[in-house]
Amino acid sequence: MSPLATAWGDAAPDAAFVAPDAPFRYWTRRAGWLNVLRLRKREWFSLIDRSLAAEETGVRTAAARLDRFIDAELARHDLPPDAVVLAGFSQGAMMVLYTGLRRAVAPRGILGFSGAMPALPRLASELRNRAPVLLVHGEADIPVPVSRSREAERALRGLGVPVELMTQPGVGHLIDPAAMQAGAAFLRRVLA
């Protein structure tokens, strides 16, 4: 997410962009040209069990950590509790959607790229605010199918949360230039 600070700098010139690392290490093995290359990644919750129950448990556990990070950054910059826009990609999108809508004070907005809304059955009873949401998802996404964002859009709309869904034909699990531009336009609107 850090490179988006440069892309979105004009949309939010007075913003401080911060991007926490996910708390846990994830190691994957990928076949290389001559040998097996180990790529170091980070994760908010385990990717081994991809069931909805494991996803919900992982997000619930990690949400407190993200909440503390958001509060600490607001305090560090001497900002009020609503002076934040949350954005995330993949697991990060799941984290900001889950955490952002459960905060006592609504963030100015929530951007979710190639993500999903974990714990959908419990959202109606746990929703604490109706921050505007932009979901951007490639229709060729394999790790997190676009159907997950469509589900989230329907659920959020049903709960009165202002939500937009931008789907991108032929785009996989990534943030492309069109998604970056949509994010910048969303920032301009919610920070105006």
C-alpha cells in the first residue's frame, strides 16, 4: 500500500500516509530458475485454512491490533478520531472493512481493493457506523473472487452504508492504474 501514497498525494495533499505491516510472517516456496526461492511475505491471519470460519476468526483476532495502530497514529498526528481514511488490499481490505465499520467513530471513508467482508452474518449486530465505502475488484481475481465484493456491496447497501463497487473486467488480484485513480477520486470526495 505504501506506493499509493505517491499516487494519491495530489488527491490528499495534507494527508499523512501510513501503512502498517501485517503482524505475522508468511513464507511461501516458489519454483525458481535453478532452485527453490523463498519469498518473505506478511499476513494478518493464516492463509493455510481459507474457510470463512478461519477468515472470521483471524480477522477478529487481528482487528484489535489494527484498531490500536489507528488510534496511535491519530494521537501521534494530534488528529480527531474521524480524521482517517482506511485502505487495504486483499487481507488488508478485509481488515479495514471489518475494523473500520466497527469503530465507535466513523472513518471518513474505507477503500477495499480485491478483498471481502468477513463475518457478514454478524455485521448487522456489530455495525457501529456507516462510513462511505469503495470496493474495487478485478473480475479475473482468483485468490479472492469478485463475488466476495459483490456480497459485501449487497450487505452494506442493505444496512444503509453508502457503498460503491467498481469491478474491472480482465483484471486479476492487483491494484491497477484505474483502481488507483478510483481511489484518488474517492479520497477527494471523502476528504473534501
